[in-house]
Amino acid sequence: MTDLLAAVGEVLLLWGHLETAMRERIAAIPRDRPEAPPKNASVLSEWRKAEEQTQAGRVLQWEELLADIAEGAAIRNCLAHGLSSASANPWGSTEAQVVCRLKDGSDRTLTLSELKQAGRTLHELRMRVQNLS
């Protein structure tokens, strides 16, 4: 159970690192008239809007990055807003997992392996955002 809970915390922390990279990119993008974001705008939507003009020549790469970040955001949101249970049985054959309740009322199960992979992916995404030119 300790490893499972650590993986949940790591995913949330790595999402925060990705958001920090997006905020840094927002600040670094030259804009004629920076608009104040709506009060409830997410960092992801602010970054997407600010970055769209600079990535216009690299549409395919930009769309791939956004799709990858959308999956990371889905996992983060699942954990942050819907985490409902965790289970680990070291004597059983089932991998440790958490269950999240989604907005539509369905459940999403994330195994320890999936959480570890999500953490690696979020780290890679942060590096991709930081290395945008």
C-alpha cells in the first residue's frame, strides 16, 4: 500500500512540475498585448492559448504534445477529484490499484504499474514543454 500511495503522490507532484513548466513558458512567450486569463482558467488552457501562435509552424508536433498532456491531465484529474479507494493485497495475484469515480459516474481503475508509467510520462512531458523553442 505504501508504494501505491507514493505513486499517487508522485503523479500529483509531477503534474505540478509540468504546470510550473507551462507557467514559465507563458511568461517567456512574447505577446503584443497579454490578456488576463479568466479567473477559473486552468494553467493548461492559459498555456495552450499563449503557445498556439508560436507553434503554428509545427502543427503535428504541437497536436501530439497536447494529446499527450491531455492524457496526463485526465489521470491527474481522476486522482485529484475522484479518488475513492485503494487496495493492495501482497498475498494475492492482483496488482495494487486505486479506483477513481469520474464525473459521469463511472469508475476508472489505475494500477501501480499504470501510476508509475504516468509519472514517467509526466516527467517526459515537462521536459518536452521546457525544450519548446
